[in-house]
Amino acid sequence: MDLSKILAISGKPGLFQLVTRTKNGAIVESLIDGKRMPVFQSDKISSLNEISMFTYEDDYPLRKVFSNMYVKENHQPVDDSIKNSSKDALFAYFGEVLPNIDTERVHTSDIKKAISWYNLLLSKDMIDDKADEEPAEEQENTENKE
């Protein structure tokens, strides 16, 4: 699963797919409604490939979290009732998905956002259980270092 071209933009709901880069930013397309819009270098943009969740050991890449959710949910979306559960229920659910989750550094809003993103990506057929495969961009960086 390659999440390098899937972006989260601060202040904007949902996720976006990178269409093209421009001189001052990029053109992105919303995964929710398919509308295209420009984003600029001043916008806080994060690739899902760069996001990870805290555990008591190492940071866990979001693509692996999504892969674990995909397996746990048997290739189905996460039930909305889980997203609207209490803090303890959210952490209990996510504890099954992400062992050793750091409950002090991961907030309930982070878990809710991960569930929403997972459901959105699943609806667009962008989730699979092949999280161990490095995205093409990372493979190139690894090969260049050797």
C-alpha cells in the first residue's frame, strides 16, 4: 500500500490525493468529493506515508496501522459506533490493532482520525494487507544509499 501521494491538510476535512506539483505548491483532489484545489507551501501538508503513531517501543507507520485494521476488520470498514465510543473503548479497540500503543502520547482524536481515514481509504480501494512492502519512493531512497 503506497500512501505517499495521499495527503492530510491541516484545517481541511478528509484526505487528498496529489495530482501534480506546481511552482508554489500543488494541485490536490479530495477523496471525499473529487474536487480539485490548489494548496500552497504555506499550508501544513502531511503525506500519510510520513505519519506514524506512538508506541512504547518505536513509532509505528500509519500504513502498518491501516494494514492491521484491514486484517482485524476482515477487509471491512470500522463500525462508526467504535469511533463514537468512550475513551477507554477507543483505546481498547486500538490496543488490538496497535500493540503497545502509548496511551499518554496518542490522543482519542488521533484514534478517531485514523479510523475515519481508514474507512475513507477503504471505500476508495486504497487499503490492503501488504504494509511490509516499502513504497516505491522509499525503495529508491534505500537503493540510492547503497
